[in-house]
Amino acid sequence: MTKYEVLYIIRPDLDDASKSALVENFDNILTSNGTSIIESKDWQKRRFAYEIEDFREGIYHIVECEAEDAEGINEFDRLAKINDGILRHMITKIEA
């Protein structure tokens, strides 16, 4: 099993219901493609060093997961690029 850490920044202007739906949707994308989630949590709301799409801050969400293959990670990456609720994302493979 390969471990991954997925960090993404959610737009700060989303209400709590929309943010929860976004997080749940992306957690489901990972799990439905064979990735098991160890932990999925909001990290914190942080101010950016520079503006991203006219926003000066964002909500950082971190997901620790593991997978046999990268199918779920690749699908997450593809959909995160086209989703308006996610400003930036980063996927890190954790070496054992």
C-alpha cells in the first residue's frame, strides 16, 4: 500500500453546508476508486502570501490516505483542477 497526503485549499466564501458537501464529494471520489482514507480534516483558515483568484485567504483541508494503485488519486487530481470550490491542491506520496 502506498500512502498519500492530499492538501487542498477551499474557497473561503463557501457556506458550511457547501463546504461540507465539497469535502464529502471529494472523499467519495477517493474511496469509490479504491483509495482508503485514514483521516480527512480541516487544517485551518490561513491568509495567503499573494492573491489566488481574488481571494486573500482560504480553508486548508488535509486528507491522509493509502491505495494499491493511483487510480483514485489521479481521479481526484483531474476533478480538483476543474472544480470552482478548490483554489489549489497538492498531492504528496509519503515514502515509508
